[in-house]
Amino acid sequence: MKETKLLIQDLESHVRELCQPEGRVVGTDGHKRAEKWVAQKLSEVGCEPYAGESFALPYEREGVSFTNFAGFIAGKDRDLPPILIGAHYDSVISAPCADDNGSAVAITLAVGESIAAAGGLNRDLVVAIFDAEEPPYFQTSCMGSNRFYLDQADERGFHFALISDLVGHDVSLPEEVSKLVALARPLVKPLAPLTFATGAESHPALPDILREVELPDQLKLIATLNRYVGDMSDHGVFRRNDVPYLFLSCGRWEHYHMPTDTPEKLNYEKMAAIAQYAERVCWSVSASELQEFSDPVDPVDFEAETWKQSLGFMRRPFAKLLGVSDFKTRGQIDRAADALTSFGL
């Protein structure tokens, strides 16, 4: 991947270009402008159209027109099921919505560009930018990722999917929690680099693969089960169809679905670290066999390792704040996850 300083500049440039004041609500002029921008960027980062001669994959549902976009970077063996990296580009309101989801679109494009510059994986990389993730289309038949997987994907299927959403902000505790709980105040700063990952449970080989992926210095990763948060983004259709996946998110924050979600509030250094990590995951998973399996997976040991590694000496105080003694057992992590979601993360 590019030198970090240049990567940070590219990510911020992409977010500022995509996330204009008028937003990207389906059917608006802002959405149409975003469509042109996405198609242009897919070409610039080195993709070829995934299907036909255009990156645009239009579809119609319930009398409304939508457009997914997908390109690919050719791998050494094009017959293998490809890896997909994706994010949605629409916005929930007529506002910049920089973190939701310009941040993830920028990261997705950066990963695609880096892998293209390196000559590709050993299998194709599909770079997908989905439409209609936001309400009122969320988890309906109109949702872009649903239509892409069910109607627009080719017969090879997918080896693995990496989806990101809300990946531009620092993690923090709500102000009301910090005020009420004195212990929370010194914990706020160490939380900032956190990024959450669900999906290690989607294949028994993933925990060991992810253990070998080096974390960038600016990133602290905590693995959790998808059931703690549900199918809150475009990874849902891949999970439901048994595609091994990873979903990256920093959770919700005070500017979620608000006009105040603007480009200057994002942490582009953190985004660069997430992009570097996402690319490393793609390389590692591409070279790994992911055999079919039948028994359910509980990656609790891997999750516990990520809590320990990410929180360091603050692990025990943070555990106390969340009402548990540590993050070692499934029961402890269950209760900690419930506490975090109650805080609005």
C-alpha cells in the first residue's frame, strides 16, 4: 500500500469529494452525482467492469431505480471464487454523511488500488460499491448488497467478503456515561483506535488466519460475534448465504445519521490503518483454503486474545466498567457486549 502520508491524503480527498452537503439519498441529484464519481474512481484505481462494459449494475425494485457498482482486479487464477471487498455509497439524509459511509467507500477504493498496483491476488478481487443500504431500503429486497449477491453476482460465488461501515471515527463513550462514571474518564482515550470485527465465527479457519495478520500501529482490533450487533450493514447477505466474511466497524457515535457527520470530524490516520489491515486480510485469505464445514464455530479464544491485545493494562478497569471481571469466557464477553450496546456503540 502507499506510504502512509499519501494514503491519508487520498482517503481524505475521496471522502471530501464524495460527501457533499446535498448528500446521496437515492433518487436525488446528489445520488446521481455520486454515481458518476464512483464509476470514475473504480476506473482510476485500476478496476475492470465486473459484468459487461460498465461498472454500473442498475436494477429496479418497487418502481424505484437503483445502481450498484462493481469492478474487478484480475487474479492469477480467474477460475477461483473471488474475494469481495465492499461498502455502500448512499446516504440516509441530505447531508455529507462522511462516516456513513464515505469513510468505508474511500477505504474500499484504497485497498483495490493497492492490490491492483501489486499485480493482483492469486484470485480475482471484486470491488463492490452498493446502493440502497440506508432506510427505507435497509434489509429489504431493494437493498443493493442483496440484489448484487442474489441477481448480479456470477456463478463463481465468493471465497470471502470484507465489508466495512462507519469506519472513520474515534470510538468514545457517550458523554453522559463519562460524567456519571468516574472510572470511564481515563478509559476514553485508549478506546479511540478501536475497530470492531465480526465474522470470525463464519469459518473455522478464519481465527488462525486473522491471528497471522499484522495489525498496523494505529489500529486496535476487537473481534466480536455478529449476533451482538446483528446484520447492521451489507455483510448480512453474505453471512446468510454462508460466505466466510469479516465486517469492520467502529460502531455508532454521536453524529450517526446526523447532519453533523462531516468530513473534518473523521480520523484519517485511523482510516489508513484500517485500509492497511483490510488489504493484509485480503492477501492472507486469498492464499488460504476455506473448506466447507458443518459444525458451528465459536472463536471465543480468538476474541479474548483481541480484547487483551487491544486494551492492554486498561483491560481490567474497562472490564469493571462493563460489569465483568475479564474478557476470557463467552459469558463474560456476552455481558460486556450487552453493556457496550447499551452505551449506544
